[in-house]
Amino acid sequence: MPAHAVAPLTPYLSMVAFAFIYYRRIRRSFGRQQWKSTRAIVRLSILGLVTAMLVLAACFLPHVALGIALGALLGAGLGLLSLRHTHTEWADGSGWYTPNPWIGGALSVVLLGRLIWRWSQGAFSTGGTSGQNASPLTMGIAAALVVYSLVHVGGLWLRMRALRPALPGRA
């Protein structure tokens, strides 16, 4: 398909991709989930990179720094609270966890609602390459979600590592 034929579809394709990614994010907030160590390490690496980018954004866009800092503090607190209410177990030869659906789901809905609000107000229609149209509230909510996920996944990784039964021949 030629590039000029795809260009009019780009906004719709990006929204479909965003919706799919968000669906997967919300789905991980509900029900019993199988623990996969490799996936957790990859997720922690990506979240660490995104956290570093948020810190850079706070340094280079001072008008959003307070929002990012407050969001990160709120996210860390919510991550610890959610981790406290997450049930973990080792059964059938693998780790399982049941996350608290309210905290992660609420953060996801708040971020999605804020992004929809900003989109409806035309915030993303200008191209936004300068960063001057970045909202402290939106960046704070994003920081809360990222730091929440970082604390929750990191805490789960430590908890599952401690729960894992010792393999024969491994001290």
C-alpha cells in the first residue's frame, strides 16, 4: 500500500493501537494472573526508562515539574498500598498473583479520562513538538501511573522471588 494511501488513516490506526495497548493494561488489573519473571524484568526496564524520561521532562519543562513530582509520590504510595493488597502464591509449579483491581483500574481510568479531555480540547492537534502545551495535571497523572507500576511490579518481583521454592541443587 502506498504511503499516501495510509496517511489519512494514521490518526485512526494510532488510536486503535493505543486502545489495544490500554485494553491489555487494564486487563492485567483484574483476576488471577500468572507470574512471568522475564516479562516482569522487561517491564521493569521499560518503566525505568520511562521514569528517567519523566525526570528529564521535569528538568527541561519546569512548569510541569511539580505535577510530575507530586504524581510520582502519589504513585509510589499507591503502588505500596496495592502491593499490600495483592495476593501472591506459588502453585502448579509457577507463581500466581491476584492484584487489587481498584487501585490500578482507577489510575488507568483517570489517565484515560484526562487524555480524552485533553484531546477533546485540541491539545494534541497542534503537533506539540515544543513541549510547552504539556499539562502539569496530565504529566502528574502519567507519573503516578508509571511510578505505581514500577513500585508494584518491582515489589511483586521481590515477593515472587522469595516465594519461589528452592530448586534441587540450588542453595
